[in-house]
Amino acid sequence: MSKKTNMLMLLARLIIGGIFIFSGWMKVSEMTMTLGFFSALGIPAFLTYIVAYAELIGGVLIVLGLWTDLAGVGLVIIMLGAVYFTRGGGFAMLGLPLATLAGLLAIVAAGPAGYALRLKEKGVTAVTTE
């Protein structure tokens, strides 16, 4: 990939991953409110915990460029749920989940690109610029 593509994918990962880190942290740090909100939507408590921690951990993985396929697909599933649950609120409520879903799909399709952490043999991590 070109240097420009690598830089743009890094920027996309920072933005999309940052959104999920912030969103996940808000859910985890205010778990009582999150449980109440998700419960009002008919979402069971165990899924609430999964979503909250998956957003937080998945966001970190996206930013770092580690396991972006796995993290991205998990977050895509979460965002499909978000689109489903916000569909009745019009575009004002649907816009952010759709935009975030589009960003995730681009990251999953393109991979982390060059500026990302990679796991090497024997557990050593290294920054690469393929």
C-alpha cells in the first residue's frame, strides 16, 4: 500500500477506534445506567456487558491495528444491532451508527494497513510499515 493509503487507514482506525473506546468506556463506567437503557430496549444484561466491553476492547484493538478483522467483525455485529434499534428515530439517530458501520466495513475490507502493531514470532510486537 502507498504511504498515503497507510496514513489514511491509520487516521480511519484512530477515529473509528476512538469512537468505540469512548462509547465503550461510557457504557462500562456507567454500567447501571447502561443496563437500564439496554433493558428498556429488551436487551438482556449479559449482552449489555458483552457490548460494553467489546466496544472498549475492540476500539483499542482497532486503534492499535491488532486483530482488526476479529475486532472489526465483532463491532460490525454490534453496529448492526445499533442500526436495528435506532431505525425508528429517523436519520438524526441512525446517522452515527451507519457512519460508524461504514468505517468499520472499510477497515475490515482493507485491513489495518501499514502503520499497525503486528504480533511476531515468540510474542514480540513490532510496528510495521508494509
